[in-house]
Amino acid sequence: MNFDHIPQAVEPSKVPVRVLYTGAKIPAIGLGTFGSDRFSAEQVAQAVGEALAAGYRHIDCAAVYGNEKQIGQVLQYYFRSGRLKRSELWITSKLWNDMHQRVEEACRRSLEDLGLEYLDLYLVHWPFPNYHPPGCDVHSRSPDAKPYIHDNYMKTWRQMERLVERGLVRHIGTSNMTIPKLKLLLRDARIRPVCNQMELHPHFQQPELFAFCVEHGIVPVGYCPLGSPARPERDRTPEDTVVLDDPVLREIAARRSTTVAAVCIRWAIQRGQIPIPFSLHHYADNLRAAVSEPLSEDEMERIRRIDKNCRLIKGQVFLWKPNQSWEDLWDPTGEITPP
């Protein structure tokens, strides 16, 4: 294992940071590690190793991605070789749905696989404890699926809080939450979430949820920042739009002599969210975009106006009863969808 041949694309100290309500600083761009069904754990780990050489210091992991052990081997290479110290990295992982009642066990497993003594951030991956097997069909449903039940979620959150108290994680956060769910959590939590990870790209800007998070000191972390062109086939529907083909983004990219992907990354960082794109080959380009020339106010406004409210990751497999629409997962009325 050797990444000496990878040139540094960006000096890590030049990458912008976001300051959490705890005062901790998190790099404003991370490398996602969800390889969908297209890339092996070894390929994703190789990309992590190359991205670290290129200047990334923020890696977004999850147990369900099935590659934390391989990523851990890369991290250990960097630590043992003296090229990086643990304190220089921000490592996130996530609690999967079948472990909502065994949080510490799940966290310790991720720590063991990653070869770490602590995580910088641990997220509840989905607010539903509804398990589904990896790679399942979009119509798959667990017979034990349940709706969001706040009392049950708080039992999970109390366990998340204990991880902080025991020093296993530095911060805790949420993912795939909605405003009404976050309101209840903020009301009842002893330790508030520092981040909410959510789908964010120019065609799905979630302005209300984004504003709510910012107002309450929760940093938005945006997955699918490029519109997830490599997402699994099961997550594709005929009405999906293609972010990288948007004419406004293409015109801005052409005028700046850059790529649409770079414009998406620059927009995300400038807006105030943390994009976590995954790429086997373009990770250095994405990192360079994070330190590129800012978009103008006019360009930011033009991108704001191309929001199509097009959710790409709909989450159908987490539905809990027959004949439901995926919208029920996302509380479209502003109230938690009843059981």
C-alpha cells in the first residue's frame, strides 16, 4: 500500500472549514465512501488513500457501505507511516437501521473496523429502524418495518449521547431528518446534533430544512452534491432530473472554464453546506473546486432559481405499510406522517 505517487492537489490548510456549535472545526468538503453497487470495497478504499494524499482531511463513512475495514487499513497505513496524525483527520461514521437498540455495539464495531479510538462524528443514518438487505429491490419491504416513533428515536439518541460521554465519539448528529422530527429532537436532547446529513444539490436545495438547520446551529452536510450520477439503478425514476446537464450550470461552468461538477461544489460550499462527493477519479478536481474563485452573487441567485425540488434518494425501502408513497417518509404536510 503506497500513495506516494499521488500529487497533492490542495494544501489542506487552504480548505475552508465550518465551525460547529461546540467550537470544533470540520473541513467544508469531505470524501463520501458510498460506492453504491458499482464499486468494490477495495476500490473505495483506494480512492480514500489517494484522496488523503491529494489533500482531503474529511472522510464520510458508514457501516452499511460495507467498506469500513478496508478504509481502516488505509488509515492505519497513513498513521503508521507518519504521514498523518489522527488529530489531522475528521472521520464520520453512521449507525445503521438494525442497530438502533445496540448503538454502542455498532459504534465499537465501526471503530474496530476503521482502527480508531474515537470518531469525530457519528450519525443516526435514518430515523427509521427499518432494515433492508444490501442491494435489495426498491419494492422490498421489511415485515417488521415501523413508522417514526419519537419515543423510540429518543431511546436511540440517549445511547448516542452516552457515546459522547464515554469518549467514543466527539460529536453526534442526524441524517435524513425532517423539520418536525428535528423540532422534537431539539426539544428533548441533552446533547444537540451538530450536523444533519441530507440530500442537497442545485435541483434539490431544501431551502426550508436548510434554513431551519442553520437557525438552530446544525450544519447541513449535503450528500449527492452532483446529483448522484452513479446512484444505484433502483433509486432512479423517470421524473428524475440530471443536475450535470442543467443549462444554467453548464453556462456558468463554460464562462468560468471549469466543469459543472466544480460549479456544484463551489455553490454548495459558498451556500454554507458541506458537500461529500464520492469519486474514484475526480476527487482532486472536487477538492480544487472547494478553493476555487467564488461564484458571483448573480451566479448564486441563478442557481437558486433552478431548484426543481427533485429528490433523487427517495427511501422507498423504509416504508412501513402497503400502498404508501415515498413522500410519507419526508413529512410533506409539515407534520410527522401518522402511523
